[in-house]
Amino acid sequence: MVKLGVVVIREMRPTMGKVMLALFNILGPLNGKYFLDLFAGSGQIAFTAARRNAALVCCVESDRKRYEAMVKAAPEGVKCFCMDVRRAIPKFAKNGWKFDIIFADPPYALGWGEEFPRVMAAGSAILAEDGVVVFEHSAGEDAKDFGSSDWSMEDRFYGDTVLTFYRRRRA
């Protein structure tokens, strides 16, 4: 159970401090970058990106109570959307939005290791040319590739947590 303001949120698994520190060390400076946090939960990853001077930060969370708590806690300029990721990605693509960094931390053990790469590959137009997709998952759940040799994949292990980095291969 996690408390955000006065709202109590159950069954949320925030990214551990050591994983978050590693993530932002790997990503480096965010100045001028567009950052998208999918399955945002409490918004801690997105809020950290905003504090690290990302030019645009967007959060997507499908749970209404988590979304409402996140909106109340969000720093100025962070855009929050209450919708399913499977709807958000095509919506952003349709609107021509592009992000330098896309971070996704879906609930563990619900099949997202297979589904998220498929959804993201179909919506890859939202990733900027030199962008990166970071997928957080449990070590017990394999992350699939994007189904194309156009993408590279690299795993970083932090105990039971894995960060999988997807990048477009350069021609």
C-alpha cells in the first residue's frame, strides 16, 4: 500500500531506488528531451524526469484513482493522461508526437513482456529517431524483441528487476 497525499493506492509496485538511480544514470542529461512514462503509477519516474529538466514529460496511467493522485502531485508542465497504453500509443502517433525516451513499467506477471514490445513496435512512430524505449520487468518474465532486425535490445539486471533498452539500429 502506498500513500499519495490522502489517497491510498493498493497493489502498486514503484520502481526501486537503485533501479531508478541506474535508469537515470544510463539515460544521462535530459535537458531538451521529450519523456513519456507509460504505466505511470505514482508518477515518480516522470516527476524525476521533470526535475532533471526534460523539455516535455507525459504520463499515462489507466487506473482512475492513481491518475487523480498523480495529477495532484504532478509538477507544473507534466501532462497526465488517464487511458490504456494500447490506446495512448496510437493516439500519440496520430497526433504526431515523438518522444526521445519512452519508459514503461507495467504490472508484473500479466503478459506484458510479450504484449508491450508488440504494441510499441506497432506504434514506434512516437519514438524520436535516436530515441530509446526502456521496459522495466521482472527477471522471471522475458521481454520479447520488437519482431524486426531494425531494433537492438539490451538487458540490465538489478536483482529481480530488469531494464530492457530498445533502440533502432543505425543504417
